[in-house]
Amino acid sequence: MEKEEQKERKPGEEGGEPSEASSDVEGKISRKPSCASLASNDEDYVGGEEEDDDEKRAVLLGPQIALKEQLEMDKDDESLRKWKEQLLGSIDLNEVGETLDPDVRIQDLTILTSERPDLVLPIPFVPDTKGFAFGLKDGSRYRLKFSFTVSNNIVSGLRYTNTVWKTGMKVDSTKVMLGTFSPQKEPYTYELEEETTPGGYFARGSYSARTKFVDDDGKCYLDMSYYFEIRKDWPTPA
């Protein structure tokens, strides 16, 4: 499965605007535009105003179609039929039934670093006594890994976005195209590229962030705002 990652330019960096591409075959899967949030609303937003263009970019792909009907309508198209069979794998269509809307549930976030044991954080986050969802050591290298499940129907063009603010100023924005996923009982995992936290005294302190998982329709499966901190040392494991 192809992966496409996009990251907004930070102050002082060179580079043009990122572009998004989609598979011609994936574009044949029918979807119905909609938007729903499972984890937060405007009152929970901690990062300040942000131009949210996910719904604006939603692709109009026609009415939603159940999995069984999708396979039947493409049975005469050999290449498309084989692609869908490969995508669906060993899924039991009797369990899927006639449900039209896919259901994506983000289960947890894992912080991976060589400097400490893996930290698994169930979603939604549970803040500590200071109100932070987690802490990062300044100048450290780490990766984020998400675990999520897909049920009912194929989710097309699932993407992850994360925006970070410090003292009201946007300091980072990440957009990652995860791909298209079929329903299955086992969770999917997706590991992001390695990042390095800013280092030094002035990088430490409180940050606010907003994380979203959205599909091609602009449908939101997770919209979560939270605080985290960058500190001199890694937090002591609980």
C-alpha cells in the first residue's frame, strides 16, 4: 500500500506546498460526503483558531454502496474485481452485512524512542495532574505509532493531521495520507516518520495540539484537542 506524507513548511524552511495524489482505482469506490466528530467539539478546542479545510477538500464520489453490492457491480471488470478482493482479504461479508458507512476507531497512540520503554496511551488521552496528556524530552528523537480498527465498509483516503501551538502561535503542522483500508477484526497499526523535539531551555514548556483522522469525504473519525509538555528529561514511568 502506498503511503503519502505531507508536512507544512515551518518558519525558516524551504520548500513549496505539498500536493495530494489518489489512486484511480481507489477513486472508483463510492462514498457519501459527511462529517462527524467522535472526540471533541469547538468548545474543547485548545489551540486557537485554525482554518479547517478538510471538509472543503472532501471529494464528491456519489452515494455510498455496501461491500456486497460493490463486489457485484464490478464482477465484469477483472482488474477492479481482483484489486477489491486483494483489499478485502479474508473478510467475512456475512458479518459486514448491508452497512453503508465505515467505522474507524482510533484505539491508542504509542511513543517510540530508544531512550525509554515504549509508552502506550489509550485514546482519548487521560491528562496527568498538571493537565498534560504526555511529556517529551527536549532534543530527543522519537516516533509515533497509532493503532486503529476499521469495520462495516471500506474507508477511502484516511489521513492523519496534527497541529501544534506554543503560547498561541502555530509551531508545527503535519498531514499524513494513511491510505485505504478494508474492514477486519485485527487492528491496523501505522508508524509515522521519526521526529526530533526542539531542544534547549526556550523549547521547554506547555504545548497545545489538535489531532484529527479524516477520510476522503471529510468525515471525521477522531477530533481531539489536548496539552503536552516538552521538558528537560523524560517523565518517570508511572
